[in-house]
Amino acid sequence: MEGIREIAKSYYDRVSEGEMNSLLEFFRKLDSNGDGKISLSEFKKSVSSWLSAEAVFQKLDENGDGSLDFQEFLCLHYMDKVKMSRCSGCWDLLVGPYFSCLLCLIKGHRNRSRRFDLCCACYRRLDDFPHHHSANYVLDHHSLLITLTEKAAAADTTQDQREMEELRKIAKAYYRSGSPEVQESGYEFFKSMDTDGDGRVDRAEFLEFMRKEGYSHMRKDSFFDDLDNDGNGNLDFSEVMTLYYIIRSGRPFCGRCNKFLPGVFFSCVDCFKNPDMTSFDLCLDCFTHKKCDHNHNGRSQFLDNYTLLQVRTDPALALTSGVNSNQASNAIVPVQQSNNMYNTYTTNNTYIVHPSNAIVPAASNWDKWRVALHAFEIVLGIGSISAGCTIL
């Protein structure tokens, strides 16, 4: 019981003043005679039937005076709130360490009678309590927490990998549909990033590229790992083309946790409507759990990227969403194509135009990279005019 008491008191120490007053009021309600403590008879009349056994009362009565004071009541309140489990063997309340069937938990059985939980004493006699799942799945709660955390992380990783794979396919499709000039310039761009000429872009070269170009939000190991599809610690040509597609398409990062957003994300509507503002985007987790206080004069409205895209062509949806479909948007960055022959490169989604397309001799490896990037941009501009449309 000591662990349960400590948890209950820890929760109480963090509640608001209003919640404290509510708990005090609830305690006074159970204390029907107003003597400042809850007797056994008051306990049996007031609490849930599954908790009202005298044995439970004795466990709650820490000082053994035959009544529950407010501190002991906190433990009762916690146990009632979380609906403490009972042992599937001896049917005692599980107030200490115990074991549970992992598969029953994963299946999300809300009916506790369908779960399989055992106290330590009954777990030692596990074979005496038949269960439809293997005994290998009956784990203590420390092991369960680790296992479930690993499964959740693996599921998140799998989803991220699927979304990144979609981006790779898109980038590859754009590249393959480009003109020979586009493809050749793309390869020259890759070679120029590969400053040591070993046929791959390592982590140091990647981070230096991000530093030089001012992509501070992309200059991190986790993003490199996202791009490194085969996990060999380097970026090959197709992985670099994926990076280039991400930059050109304006794929966002979460404004709260800075995670790259390869799939679904949510954008601030007010930032979306204002062409002079930078978009503010949130990942699904930060949006769902309200982990950000981004607002405009107290107003906070976010829409997912698919809805925002639909708003651009559906006036009725734009009206109901509070978005004018005729207003410019930088939440989903539109493809920006150059209609002239100027050299261009991007820095933090802002296009910088150079009034000359002369390719000057490169004085360093970094100059070579910049010359190759500019040349690639020029050919891409030509390719988009002659071949129809390309984001690359």
C-alpha cells in the first residue's frame, strides 16, 4: 500500500486550488457526522461496492486508529478513480507489484473480467490458473511498460518510414520525368555536395550544407537519419534528391517539437491566411495533446494539410473553415517557378535571386557546391518551361 499512498499524495501535491477544494468537499461528504474522519460504517455506506470490504478499509487505515483521515482518504480516492485491479487468482486487490497478460492489455479489454492479472503469490503458482494466452506473455509491470513503450516507438518509426518512403518515391518520380538536362544537373549537384568525392554525402557534409545555407531547423542528426533510408550513415544520390525535394516543396517541421513532418500535419489558420507571416505547423502528437500555446490575440485555429489544400478550390469549405480561399498561403508552400534565367537558391523557404547566371570559377569545394546548385536551379527552370511542370 505504501507505493499507492505515495502516488496518491504526489498527485494531490500537483492539483490546482479548485481541485483541492473539490477533494475536501468530497471528504466532508463521506464524513457524514462531521468529526473530521471517515469511520468504517461511513466507508461502507459511501464508497463503491468493490472497494467497501473491511479488508480494504484496514489497508487504507495506515495508522490503525479505526478511521481514515484526509491523507488516508487520498489513497481511497485514487484507488476508486483508477479502478484498482483484482488478482485473477485470489481476487485480492492488487495494491502492490503484480503481473498482467500483455496480449490482454494490447487488445484493450475494458472489461476487467477479461483481463488476466496476478499478485506475486499467485504468479508463483501460475500453472494453477489456466489462461488462453501463453505464460510467456504474463509480465510484471516494469517489463510491461518497457515492452509497450518499445512497441509504440516501433509503430511510430514504421509510420515515419512509410511516410518518408512516399517522399522518396515522389522525388524519384519528379527526377525521372525530368529532361536529360535536369537529370545531369541533379547529378552534378549531388557530386558537389560530396566534397570528398567518395560517392556519398556523410553526416558532416550534410550538417555543413545546412549550416552554410541557413537551414537551422534541418541541421540536426535526427533529420539526417530520416533521410538515410538504408541506415548506412551516408546519403546516396536518391536520398539527396529527396532532401532537395523537401527543401523545394517547403515541407514543414513541427513548430513545437521541431520534428520533420513527412505526412499529416496541422497549420495555424491565421498564419495560413497572412502572406506576410511564416507558417506555423504542428505534428499530430503536439496538436492532439495541445502541447503548444501558439495563438493570435487569444485565437487558435488549426487545420490539417489536406483540408487546407481543399480550401484553395472549395469556397464553401473556405468559408466554414474561416479561410479565404483567394488569400495567399504559406502554410502549404506552393511550388515557386522562375520565369527568367536568373540564378536562384533557397534559404529558409525564401527565394534569393541573383541578377547574373554566369558560372564563375570556384575557389573552394563550397564554391563548387554553390555553382552546381545555381546551375541545377537554372536547368530546372528551363526544364519546367519545356517539359511542362516539375517541382525539382
